[in-house]
Amino acid sequence: MSVDDRFTSDPASLRSDPALGTFSEIVRGPVTDWATDFSHTDEEWAQGAIGIWDDLRQRCPIAHTERFGGAWLPTRYEDVAAVAHDTEHFSSRGIIAGNFRPPRALAPVGGTPPISSDPPFHHDARKLLLPAFTKNAVSRHEESTRAFCSSLVDRFAGRDVVDAAADYAQHVPVRVIADMLGFPPEDGPRFRRFVENALEGIDLPPEERLARSSSLFEYLLVQIRDHLEHPREDLTTYLLEAELAGRKLEPAHVAGTMALLLIAGIDTTWSAIGASLWHLAGHPEDRRRLVAEPELRPTAVEEFLRAYAPVTMARLVKDDVTWHGVEMKAEDWVLLSFSAANRDPAQFERADEVLVDRRVNRHAAFGLGIHRCVGSHLARMELRVALDVWLDRVPEFSLADSAAVRWSTGQIRGPRALPLRIG
Amino acid sequence: MRISIDRSLCQGHGRCYDLAPDLFGADDEGYSALLVPDGRVAAELEDDARLAADNCPEAAVLLHQDALLQDALLQDAGTEEAAR
């Protein structure tokens, strides 16, 4: 492929003009009542989300807030599953609940297909990606992931305390996705900034958010052009050559999917690895058992995914609707907290306990319905390998300072600072 | 026991082929595919089949316990008929 005129203009052509979207007033200040004024950007949410969901599930169970231009938070498994399966009333045009709503005209494709897409477009956009993310396909990355995890542990030499979030967990998905997309591994630190901008910057002023997201698309365009000149066996070249209905993908589709693949796997997997290590650091009986019984680890991984599911997605209400007893308005957000659903005692026995040998575990950590996380097999592989390597090489560890553990705010939940005493 | 997959529900979570690899495999897109003819489950794999069904997030793995009973009844009827 010598000439591809899809990517000759500037980065702005790779996404819709954000000015066509809508911005709602940014409401700051502490939450007054979690049932009527919740905020997933509140520090109390970061530290105590599980307790907040448990409380709301009993007394609400669908919380509301006027913040973010209006948003709902179902906390029961049944309600979360119902929203996830209902693409008639709920759109994926917006998936990060904040003060910006993408332009309506973006539906059904959305800015980052297929996660942002609605039927019927969604099906074909997703189908393009599925073969690259099957269990079999991702197993090809297992050996290099294991070697990389091991190299991270090598760097612990001579230290008593390491930050399991910043020095270990965060690097694993960054390296794996850079490898799959064919981006230079040394660019990893830049990906972290892109992720922060997309997922954690939701209370920033609009102009600042826009400037920050431009830098992502500028970066992607550089990578795209490099791949057009030097095609190779990776996801970027695959997307550049892929066709839908006999036509190459729209440039915004290519760049949007690349943005999705880059961003969606990083904070999420980082969070899952970190939360699992956090649990094991605080529960020596579970830690010792998994060190001694490696065959139990895959079962434990599922339980960590249930109990500390990192991902909450969002939907936009399509039209005014009375839904499970509440009056939802068009363009309201609905937070799809798979994490809260996974803690519902109506769905799980001993829902509030972490049982590393739980055999029956129909959890929803990777979502439900047509938007099931396309990277779930990759995330499971990374989580399993990262825990394997850690437990085999660092079998003794504990929380160095529980007050220094810091959890994220926003829709992706996991430890961002996790000092552990090792050895 | 027999098993089947409700294709309208399967989303490719892959719990069944993780937990019961003798009964379920994956197609090229990661959706579940039955590995046993007619969904017939050998007695020693019945626990695996239950595990797969109990862990499917979409409840797409279906167990048909009564198939066994029906088979037995049909077989009995057949034997009776043959005897006559």
C-alpha cells in the first residue's frame, strides 16, 4: 500500500468535531446524599464505593444525580443486566459519564467503535475485532507477557517496599497492547496520559479536555502513517487493511478503534491486577493458599474479577422512559456498574465475602450482552500471568502502609498507589 | 445428560471452554461451539457440564437432564417392542 489518501489530512479529520457535542455544567463539591446526588468523581467513592453500592442497593436501589447533566446508578444485578441487554432504550454513543455528551449524529457508529456503537452497525464493527482477541489468539502473547512480568520483578532487587500498582500492575497491559498495536514500547508512559485524559479527566473544563484528546489523535496519526509506509503483522495494519461491506474503513473508524484498543485495556487490567494483589496482601491465608495451590489460581482470578470488578460502563437514555420505576429523561446517563452488580446478595451467595475457591461464579466483570468486553480473554491472560509470576517470585508480601493505598475515582476502579512490603 | 448452547445468548465470554474443555470449544470469533455429538455428555463429564452452565454469565449453556430419562424410556419401549 503506497498511497492511502484516507490519512493525508490533519488529525482533526479523525474524529467528529467535539464542539457539536453538548457540555453540561460542572457541579463540584462534596456529595450530600448518595441516593440523590451521587458522584463517581468524589473521593469518598474512590475509598468506599463498595459500601456505597451496598447501602444504595438496600434503600434505593437506582440512585440519581443532577450532576453530569443527569445520571442514574442501578445497583442491583438484575437492573444492571437489564440495561446491558436493552439496546432499544439505551445507547452506547456515550460510555464515559461526565460533562460531555458526544454529538447525537455520531450514533450508531460512535467515536470509538465498536464500544461506542449501537445495532445494527455494532455487529460488523465488533466482528472485525473478535478473531484477534479469541482465547487462542491471545495465547500467543502469553510467553512474552510472562517474561515481561518477570523482568518487572527483577527490578525489585534490593528493595523492601515496592508499589505494586505503579511498579508492576500498570506496566503489564501497557506493554501488551503496545505490542499488539505495533507501537514503540518506549511510548508506554504517553499511553498513561492518554488514558488519564479519557477516563479520569471528566471534571476538567471542556477546552482542556479537548486539547488533551487532540494529542491522542495526533499520536495515532503518526502511528498510522508509519504503518502505511511499513505494513506489519499487527492490529494497526490489520485495521488499515480491513474492509466492511467491500470498502476500507472510514478514517475515523480506524483511529477510533485504535484509540479504544489503546485506552480500554490499560486502566482496567491494571486495576484488576492491583486489586487482586491488594486483596492478597491483606489476606495472608488466601495468599498462602494460592502460593501453595497454583491450580486454584484460575478460580481465584474469577473471584477477584467478581469482587473487585474494575469496570463501570455508561449508556445514554435514548428517549424519555419510565424504567423499573424511575423516570429517565432522554440524554440522561446510566452508569452500568458491573462492580455493584457483582456484589448483589440476590445474585451471589455470600456476596460480600471473597472466596478464592468459589466454584459457581456467574459474574459480570466483563459486561453482559452484545458489548461483552472484546478484550476479556486478553485481560484474563494478563491477570493470570501477572499473578502467577508475582506469587511464584514474591510469595511473601503484605501492605506496607494501608493508609498510603490510593484508589481511583471514576468508572475504572483499582488501586493507583499500593505500597507492599516484600520478602 | 445433554447440553446445548443458546446462540442468541452466547456472547463469547468463554467460561464454558475454560471450565469444560472436553465439552466446549471456541469458533474463530470466540463463540462457544459444542465438541460432543448431539450434545451428549459422558457420565464422567457431567460435573464439568454443570460447572460450565453455572458459570455462564449469559446463561447460554443449557443442560437437558430429562434427555437421559427420555432416552431410557425410548430404549425401554424399543426393547419391549423388540421382545414382542
